[in-house]
Amino acid sequence: MSTPTSMTDTIDPSLASHAHPEHRWHSDPLLKVEKLTMRFGGLTAVNAVTFNCGRGDITALIGPNGAGKTTVFNCITGFYKPTEGRIGLRHGSLAVWDEFDALTTSTDQRLILGQDHLYLLERMPDFHVSRTAKVARTFQNIRLFAGMTVLENLLVAQHNALMSASAFSIAGILKLPGYGRAEAAAIDKAKYWLDKTNLTARADDPAGSLPYGDQRRLEIARAMCTNPVLLCLDEPAAGLNPKESLDLNTLLRSIRADHDTSLLLIEHDMSVVMGISDHVVVLNYGTKISDGTPEQVRNDPAVIAAYLGSDEEVED
């Protein structure tokens, strides 16, 4: 996927969203990434990157190809264990952040204070990041179960709840009432997301037979069936035509508005980034070079130089 040739030529100022005036990534952070560093042998792919994602915000992580964006995603979602740094995620009130340092100095993965939970994602295996910390993700290369139907893909995403309700198959085999209620709830949730993504008419079709844009929406629907507090999207607009990109913008805004889900996305399509983002973080060669509202980032000389190149050295 090629990067845009210009930050200014590819962005219509009328599309830029207006960040919340209180800048929730400062005042109400859901995710804190601090001094994140990832080395592969002698290569430093991510170098001491720090940023927050605000609760209820749409945060975009952008930068030229090879900037380290997917590596950051892989660290947040547990696929990589970072060389250095920490990644905190909260459920509940802001007060739980007061225990961030104490949790870091302990050997624990999470801290529970009543209804408030604090997680250190870098200490958790990927399946616990998804199941316990409630972080879901999609991939740049779509990873659906192509031979299953569209509906089955959404039910598979709910297998943890269904397995618990079935007492690991016994209640399901005996068709006990508790399992029946859980199964009905899973089907209702799947139907909701089929409707939300305009895929109801294709529910019984193999997922692999869907057009590309429909597969993108199905992957997002499947991730949302896990009830995430943070949804990480790796280039969700890749391969979409302009109409599909606009439909994607509408879907992502509705996920944020209707489900109180925070979104973190990697994206090269600047019309998507500037059209829906509250907060933009820019990486270049594994280092953060800008962090702010879409308007601030768009006018940052360091960002313009990273995308266009410059004969002069640009100060951060």
C-alpha cells in the first residue's frame, strides 16, 4: 500500500473532525503507552514511543511505510512483547491510574479495585489481552474463516461466553436452559451486527464469497462481537473505493457513539484519518514526531517533511 504523496493535497480541510475541547487523551486516558521500544536484533523498530488514547476517542496512528505502526499495534494487542516500556489499559474510573506505578513495580498483570481494573498489556498473552482486557483488533490482511458462513463468523467470536455457558459442552449437550439463553443472546448479537454492517442478506453465505468491502465490514463486526473497550483497526480502509470509505467512516463513528468503544486505527487514507479522528499520532522511522488534533498534525512541519521529504532538517 503506497503512502500519500502529500499531507496537504490529499486532505480536504472540510473533512477534518473537531477534537473534543478537553483533549480526552490527556484528561481521560483509556490507554497509556509509555516509552515503548521494540528491537529485533540490532534493528530498533519502535523507539521510546509515548502516547495516550482518550476514552471514547478515535485515535489514528499514521506515518510513512515502515514507520513502526503495526509493531506498536502488535505490542498493544499482545502479539509482541516489547523490549522496553509499559502499556496500561483501564476499565472504570480515572482514579485507578493512581496505582499505575505500583502495578508496574509488582509482578502482576492487573490490579482490581472494586469495579475498577488496570491492566499491564505487555505482561499479558494475546488471548488474555483480548478476552480479559477487552482489546480487539482487525488485520491489514483480512483473516476471516472463509469457509464458514457470515453468521458463523460472528458466533465464533462469542465462543468464550458460549463455552462458559455450556460448562464446556455438558450443558450444551443436555440443552440446559442456561446454555439456551446464552446461545439466543449470541445469535441476537450477531443479528444486530449483521444489520449494523448491512450484511443481513448475506448471513448464510460463505464469508470468503463476500466482496472485499463486505469482508472488511464483517471483520469489524466480528471484533465488536467480543464487546471490546478498545478496538484496534489495522488499515480498515485499505482497498476500499471512495463510497466504501465514506460508509466505513459512518460505521466507525456509530461504533464510538453507540457503544462507548474507543478506537485506535492505523490508516494511510487521509480522508478517513482526518474525517473521523479526534487525535492523531505520527511515527517516522519508529519515533513519534507529532501528537495532537488533526489540524495540529496536518500543519506540523515535521509531519509534512516526513511525507514529502525536505532539504532542510526539521526540528521536532
